[in-house]
Amino acid sequence: MVKSILWKYDSELGYAYFCPSCKKFLCSHEEKCKCGQEIDYSDPVQYKGKVKWS
């Protein structure tokens, strides 16, 4: 199932994007995260929780 990408504001990067399933930082426009989640970039959702930067 495809899920919308999550975004969170970062003081150094501006908008940073994360996988909606594992909350890992995504630095390129990947169609799938390494965890296997398919990602939809058309409607990003703001996220305020904890994320994984690496």
C-alpha cells in the first residue's frame, strides 16, 4: 500500500522528508524506502514526532 511521504522542518535543511512507515530520513526521490514501503510524493503530510536521521 502506498503512503504519503512525511515532512518535518529542520533548522539546517529546511524541509526534510521521511518514510511514513519507519520514519527514516530520505534524501533522494525514491519510490520505495529500504524498509519496503512505497512512497507517494504528491501530498506530503507534516509530522512532528521522532524520526531516524540515519
